[in-house]
Amino acid sequence: MSTAITIDGGASGSGLAPIAITRKSDAAYHTVRRSIVLGFFRQGEALPEQKIARQLGCSQGTVREAFLKLERDGLVDRQGYGGTIVSSTSIEEVAEMAKIRIQIECAGIERSVQSMSPDIFNALDTLTVQMDRATRDSDYYLCSELDRNFHLTLFRQSGLASLEPILIRCQLNVHRFTYHLADDLNSDLDLGDIHRELLKTLKSSTPRQAASVMRSHIEDVLERCAPELGQKARR
């Protein structure tokens, strides 16, 4: 049976829709991560274990396990007896993360595009359909998750597994900062169509062309969603 939980939106006072996941530790992780990525929990904000555990109906140990994963993602800083706070970062630092992300994904797609199977293309097509639905539902956290899943599915064909944790950390923090810069979460970005076009182009690309296409895709989407960050990432 799935455990549906929700958490208050931090300083903003905005609540979030429940996440239904079987394991409470996974549910706690995704619920707090969503609050951070969407900006309901702000940089430097304290995340008291006891209060969050009470809101989620779970143990402090479960919340602590979630915090360990969030620390790995670079989304929180755990300070021992000082507690856990949402990590802080600057636009300059996130721009460097965006550059690292682009470098890793371009290196990966050069390898991936040579060995893409029909099953992988079908899986990616399915993700674009899910993007359409998430966009219609204004589920911005799911849009973020599907975007990262799409890019990670491509990257995982490259055989560069040791770079994946770095890539995930960069993707998450770029997405978080993009939401932070937005005036609101409303967007007319056609996420599914953009990724369908990317996929169509990659199918007929050489490795070098694929790297160029991937770079343009990431830079264009970033500049469209967060112009200031996108411009810094291009430098």
C-alpha cells in the first residue's frame, strides 16, 4: 500500500500536493526535496527533524535518512548539533554547475548516440508524453523529475557511470535555482515538444553533431527559463 504524505511549504506558507510512495523514507525524501526544488523551503532555512517527522507521520530516523540523501544531492547542509538547513548557493556557482552539466552530457551523448536501441527511444518517447501531462497539470516538480529522467536515460547509455552523481547534483541545483529566479511557477514551456524535437534530431546525428545539439538544447532551455543564469552559463 502506498503512503501519501504532504508537508507545509516552509516560510512561504504554501502547501504541496501529496506524494504517494511505498517506503516512508523515499516519500520523506521526495516531499522535502520537492519543497526545496520549488523554493517553498528557502536557502538557509532550518529543517527541524522533529517537526518534519511529526508532519509526515514518521520517525526522526526516517527524516534523518532523507536528509542524508538530500545532503548527497547538495540540497541541504547537515551541521551536527546545529541541525540541518537548506544549502545556499550563488548564481555564479550555479552557472558553473550548468557548465559542468553541459560538459558531462555532451561527452555522454557522443557515446550514447552510437548505441541507442529502439527500446531506449520508446522509453524516451513515453517520458515526453508524461511531460505533456505534467505540464497540463502544472505539476512543476514532476516536470523537473521527468526532464532529469529523460537526460539521465540518454546519459546512462554512455558507460560513464562514475560521472552520474556529479551530473545529478548539477541538474538538481540548476533546476532549483531556475525556479528560485522565476517570478512564479507558471510556464508556457512546451517541455514534451522540446524533448521530442531533441530526440528526433539525435536519431540522425553523428556523435559530434549530437554533442552540439545537446549543448544548444540545454543552453536554450536554460536561457528561456532563467535568462540571467542562461547568459552566465554561456560565458
